[in-house]
Amino acid sequence: MNFGQLLRNFITLAALMWIPAAAAGGKLLATGGVTQIEGASGGGLVPWALIGGLGTEDEWGAAVAVTGVGLNDYRLQTTAALLAIQDRVELSVARQDFRLTGRVLPGNRIRQDVFGLKWRLWGDALGDQDKWWPQVAVGLQAKRNLDFAFIPAAVGARRGQGVDYYVSATKVYLGALAGRNLLLNGTLRATKANQLGLLGFGGDRSDRYRARFEGSAAVFLTDALALGAEYRAKPDNLSAAREGAWKDLFVAWLPHKQLALVAAYARLGEIAGVRQSGWYLSMQVSF
């Protein structure tokens, strides 16, 4: 996968889902987040309590996105779409394509489908500035590994399907950091997934749900430009493929209400015994 291929996929998705700009929803810029690597609205690595798309409380919204992650020995591409119902419910679907390009079984791939559901419980991350509590949402991500019998089973994963459950809290503090708007998010996820599920679910070290913390922080330099960082803790279920936390530093640019571009430097710890770091690039169109 290269930038040209990523761009062609993005243009194709946008064309298939295109809605005239006049039909765009009434949300303010950036209040739907961007598309997370598993298809939910949020940051790149972490889902947020925000509901994606541009629809307000009496509208429907949608978003399509493509994301590419280029590491030392691997390439991950995610193609995703979501539907938002009245800024309350979010349905998402994503296909992940993980390609091995380096020292470990080069030329092979692992594919995974992710089906997401998010429900906003209470709060308004931006609008409730007179209240201390954040916007809170609960969600799940049902994952199906399409190539479980190859690498995941060989390294000791117990199964090729699983469900992650999470709760997210998100708050935007206006003018909180040297006059700039500050976004903070915390997510607690219950999961058995190995490397998001790309290496299956459960293993010889553990086959139980583990609660893991995920967090994001971003400062808006302008209404359309944000700098931030993310952290995602993960379970360590496999003796043959140990894993650690994922981290990134990102810049998000929203040149138009319907378009978001995200670039990041990601450090993803060990994958198959080799430390991996590299670039992250995502493009999203919202309606």
C-alpha cells in the first residue's frame, strides 16, 4: 500500500457516499471527531464519546474514511463507514487489511471485519461548558478475523471472533490552555483481543476479559487545526507474540466542514517480537 493507492481508495469511497454539501448536517466543525482505526468516531487509536457525522439531534449523519499505517515490517489499511442517528446512536463497519512486508512471513496478510455500535448516554462535550461532567457513551466492537487459521492460530490464539466493550468520556474545555480549546478523552475497554484482534482473541497466558485504559488529549491551535497525543493499553495474552501499549502524536486538519485529514507518528510496541513505529495517515469525509 502506498499513498497513491490510499488516495484512490479515499476518492472512490467519497464518490460512492457523496451527498451534496448543501445537505450536510448542522454540527460545528470537529464535533464529530475523526475515524478511529476500528471504524468508530474518535481519535486515530481511541474511540471517543462523540458521535460521528454532521447530524444534529434531529438529523442523521454519516462518514467514510480510509486509514493507512506504515510500520517497519507491516502495513495496515482500514476502510470504514459509519451512520449516526440523531447524534445519539452510531453504527460503524470497518475492514482491516494487515500486510506483512518485512522479516516475518513477508507477502502474507491478515484481514478483519469490525462492526461497531455506540450509544451516547448523557452530556455534551462542547455545549455543556457550565457543567463539570463530560459527554459519556458506551459502545461495542464485534470483530471477525478472516484469516484466523493461518498466523493467529499458529501463535496460540484461542478463537477468531470476539467483542470489545467500552465506555468513553469526552470533554472540550474552551480557552483552557493559553486561550486554546482543549479536548480530553478517557476510554475504558474490556477486551480479549490480541493486536486489536488481528492475532485473534485469548491465548495461553490469558483467555479472560481485561480492562484496559485508553486516552487522548488534543489542543486546537485554530478551529481547524489540532495537535494531540494518544495512548492505548492492550492485553498481553500470547507467550509467542508479546505486546504492549500503543502511542501516537498526531496533527488533525479540517480544511472544510466535511473533510478531515490526520497525520501521526505511531509507536506500536512489539508486533511478532519486533518493535514497530512509523506513520499514520487518515482521510475522512463527513455528512
